[in-house]
Amino acid sequence: MTEFERAKQEAIYRVQKMNESYRQKIEGEKPKPKREPERRQNALDIMKLIRFDSVKTDPDRLLLLGVLLLLSTEKTDEKLLYALLYIMI
């Protein structure tokens, strides 16, 4: 065997050994579970639940209700939310 062939065989052996250790490392690792993003309830979801055709109120109250729902999802000051409720009465 010539020097070149011996070096070639040694290189092939090292590549195979590295590939084997890499496969063992990958197989040993557990896949990380995917986290599902938290679903925030927004005003549009709430607006879909309310049937406005059955509610017989004036448009101003509906507008205030929409603003109230939007602000409540943004974690606004409670005093502002109570003030909007008072205006709706």
C-alpha cells in the first residue's frame, strides 16, 4: 500500500467515525416540543359572539360598547372603563 492510499483510507475512516458520532449525538437529543402561541381573545372575537341584530339600541351605545371592548383588551385604566359604562347608561 502506498503512502497516498494509506492516507486516503485513514481519511475515509475518520469521516465515517465523525458521521457515526454525529448520528449518535442527534439521536440522543430529544426534540424540543413546540410551544403553541397563546391565543389572545381580542375584541373581534367578542364582537362575533354578540348578535347585534337582536339588540335594539341606538348606534351611539353600540359604538361605546365597541370602544369599551377594545380598551378592555388593551388593559386600560379601570376608571376609564367604568366611565364609559356610566355614559352608556
